[in-house]
Amino acid sequence: MATDLAEFVGAAIALNLLFDVPLLPGRPDHSGRRFGILALQNRGYRTFEIAIVALLCRDPVRFLYQTFVAEAISTKLLSGFVPGFSGSDSILLATGILGATVIAARDLSALGADPGPHPHRATMPRSTSCCASSASTC
């Protein structure tokens, strides 16, 4: 509940700072959008997924559009995308970044996995111990 409240107030402050939207009208605007996205779940999970992917793709598309409009792409900028190693420290840093990315991807992919019953796992009989049968003999 506290994280929802923090997001709610944070969104209102962000709208105020970015677009000069007053704080009071900014809160219902954010909550209306949020509930609109959640209402898409009633139309099916696939519709909800498409809406989330569309929202995730919106920002990079806007960024690329503004980059091309401002004519900010130059050879100096593009050369920054080519990896370069300048010693053992940069190789160690690249290995750490790659490892953190792989681990995060593995952990996130496991979140949605439903293992279900294991086909080779037998159900174990309930064990009885001396403490479970009588407390005075333990």
C-alpha cells in the first residue's frame, strides 16, 4: 500500500515538474490512466500484454524521433556504440555487466515459470518423530 501511495504522489509531482500540471488535478489523471491499463486485464491477458509492450516501445520511439529531428546523430556519437577495451579493468567491468545482465534475465524468466508437479518426485510419507508422538520422551 505504501509503494502505491509513493507512486501516486510521485507521479503527481513528476507531472507538476515536467508539464506544470497542478498537484491536485495531476493525481486523478495518473490514477485514471493506471486504472485504464488495469481494466484491460478484463479484456484478456493478451490485450493487456499488447498495451504494456506498446507503452514500453513508446519511449524509445519518441527518443529516436527527437534524435533525428535535432540532427544529433554524428560519427562521433555512433563511435560510442563500438565497444573498446583499454586494459584489464575495462574487461573486468564488461564481464561484470554481462554477468549481471544474464543473471537478471535468468531470474526474471523464472518468475513467470510455473513448475507444477514434478513427474519424478514421489510424495513423501509424513514422518513421525519422537517429539511428534510424545513430548515426554524427547
